[in-house]
Amino acid sequence: MSLLLWITGAAGAGKSTLAQALLRRWPQAQPPLWLDGDRWRAILGPLGEGYTPPDRLAIGSALARLALELVAQGRPVMVSTISRHAQVGELLDEHRGAQLRVRLRAPLAELRARRPQIDASELAAMDADPWPFRVDLQLAPAAVADWVERVLARLDGTL
């Protein structure tokens, strides 16, 4: 199976929470490899330390290339990361198998409650995102179960 699930959203939007919930519900016959953006930064060491737009683009591009390589080897891959640059989307477009892009959104006040350092310009850039998303989810209390159901429904037939 060559499924690629790309989950993106601002810092604090719930990407890792959704990914962990999906892993608990995923069919155990072939669970996806989960590539978490925060862990990826730690693996990259000094190369993953920057937070400028060019840094985020470089990190997201490297993560996309890794995901595509793993998918090409027949493994389902789930990525949760802030990387939402158009250039990263163009890389992901190379994948001809099943692909689902999920964006998590939330009002700035809620995001700042979870991550005080979030920048309003980052959120504005995400809202102006040119990527085609198949599932667009809004942060809400106790919404994770609903998010999981919506994503799994979109993946039905590919799992």
C-alpha cells in the first residue's frame, strides 16, 4: 500500500494529538510509519534548529522526500508537521498513490493559549495556503474523536 497522509497546521493546532489518535485506530495489519515534525527536527540536529521561512521550507522538503521514499517502498506513511509551503506540496504531488492532506486550524487566541510564542503572520500564511486539502479541521474541545472519524472516512478503501 502506498498511502501518504500529510497532517499540517500551526504550532499547537493538534497535529500530534490527531496522529496519535489515528495510530490507535489504524488497522494493525499495516500501521503507518509516523514521521513527526518535532522529532524530525531533533534528528536533524543543527540542520533542524531554524524557524525562519527558508529553514521551515528546507526541513519540510527533506521530510517530504523521506516520506516519498518510504511510500515508494510500499509503506504507508503519516506525517505531522508545520511545513505547508507550496514547494513542499509540489514535492508531494510526485506521489501517484493514495494521498490525503489534512489541515488543522484554530483561532489565534486558542493557539496562543497552547503555544504562546505563535506568530500571527504564520497563521495568516497558513490561511492563505495554496495547497489542496481534502480534510480541513477546526480545533475544538473534545474534537479529536470526530477528527479521527473524518480522516478515516476519507481513507476508507485505501486502508
